[in-house]
Amino acid sequence: MENRSSEALPGEVIEMVTLTQLCQSCGVQTDWVVELVNEGVLEPQGPDPKRWQFSAVSITRVRVAWHLQRDLGVNRAGIALALNLLEEREALRQQLQRFGRSVPGGIVDADGS
């Protein structure tokens, strides 16, 4: 698989990035990303860190994880839980939108409005 630059051109979609590209894009250390992988926060493709490939979604996950740790002092287990809850919330919000329900401010009233 071809290594793609972590810098996308306008309209270009990044499919996969290497561990090095992920770290450079997010401004984090390699060891920290390896710890996230060990915690189950990220799921790279490849047999070892030198060959790991990460989906573009991993860039967002790493950035959010870094902010959770740096700004809120959340540990890695808490980061994993928070990311899963945030993603579940987003999936539910999208489901509500598909069913034509308005979600002002991301909160649904008891009557569904």
C-alpha cells in the first residue's frame, strides 16, 4: 500500500497514514500513540509499529485523545471510554437526523423535538 502524505490537498481524501505521519500530523510522540494502541484506542493495520497503517479517522481520534489528556488530565483508559461515548453520541445524533428529528444543541426533548 502506498504511503500517503498526512497533508491533504483541497478535495483530496487521506486513506491511510503511517505511524510517523500520524504523530507528525497530531504533534504527539510515537510512544504515546503506541500506548493508545495498547489501550485499544487505535487499531492499526500491520504486524508491527514500523509497518502500522492508520485510517484517517485515527487522526481525529488521536487529536481528541491528546486534548482529553492534556487539557482535562484524562488517563488512557478514560480516553478510550470518552472516545467511545463521543462516537456513540454522534452515531445516535445522525440516526435522529435520518428520522427527521431536529436535534437543537445535540439534546432531544422528552417529546422528541
